[in-house]
Amino acid sequence: MSRTLGSIKTVIWDFNGTLVDDLDLVVRTVNVQLKKRNLPMLTVSDYRRVFGFPVEGYYRRLGVTFENESMADLSTDFFADYGPALRDCSLHEDVVGTLRAFAEQGVAQYVLSAMEQGMLVEMMDHFEIRDYFEAVYGLAHQEGDSKIERGLRLMAEHRIGAQTALLVGDTDHDAEVAEALGTSVVLVAAGHQNIARLQTIGCPVYASLEQLASRFAEVSKTGSV
């Protein structure tokens, strides 16, 4: 769904892979899990080809059978390693500049993430970007399933008009969420899925947040996404 960037009054941001660069950490952590289960290791390239939502489905594609464990068990295992190490990751280049550019144009900004709510808020504070956002919406658990229900609640609770809202993410699920919410969407190919996958979706794809911010500056009055 393509509208003009100049008409955008609200931006809803994904967090992992879009704002924070946790790709290498995720791949390292997944490989620890795969090794424990005697499954083949992943390269970063492999991971970006197979990752998707719901997360349980992508684990099944990696060979996890869930015969002797639940998704909740696997998530607990994952976050025991991933959670403490996330603090050592960094924001993607140009995150702060991009958030500031939208804020200076009077755009209201929100975060909608598949991360558990408490951890999400903690990480927003850690990276010192929470003040850019009106509200932060994560999930009630760590199992990484669909963000659609939380997104619908976000739209309703903050009375966000879909016609003037843009969702920015890094996966095909972000495009699915935007379709369900009725917003426009752009994807940034610096996160958890590769550009080849993103370009098949049919929405605008940017190589970086800097590219998106530059385009927004160019068309803040008239142009199209």
C-alpha cells in the first residue's frame, strides 16, 4: 500500500533488526540452540533466507520437532543467552538521526515489536531512544508470534488514522501487519531478512534508515514513497 511520505502523521517502528542491530547476536544464539539439539549450524546468510514469523515455524524449518519441548521452553533457552548480550549490541547507523528527522516534522512515533513488553521497554531505555516515542507495544510473552493483535490495539488506543500512518520494519511479517492495520509500509533491508526476499513483497524497500530519512526529507511536501 503506497501513499505519499509527505502525508504521514504517524510512524510505527519495528524494533529488532530495524532499530537495533542484533542480527549477529541472534544467529550466534540460534546456533547455540541448534548445537544442543544436534542440528546443522546457520550462517548469517542462511538465517536471513529462512527467518520468519511465527518464530516457531522457522524453528521447525531448521529441524526442531518440538516433540520433547514447547516453544515456551525454547524461548526461555534462547533468551537466557540473548537477553543479557543484547545490551552489547548497537542501534543501526542513523537511527537517532532518522527518529529526530521525523520528530522535527511533527510525526508521532511508536514502537510495535514481537519482543516481550518488559524487555522491550528496558532496551528502549538502555539505548536512550524511548523519549522519541509516544508509546511502546511489545508482546506479553517471549514466543515471537504475530504482532497484529497488539498493532490493532495500538491503533485503537491512540486513535491513529491508518490513511496517514506508516509502518517501518525489516521482515515480510511487518508487511503483513501493515496490511492488517491498513497502514502503508516500507521495509529496510539491514535486518533479519535479505533484500531479495523483501523485494518480492511489492512494497518500497530501502537499503538503510539513512536512505529512508533522505527520501522523507525530499518528499515531505509532495513526493511519493
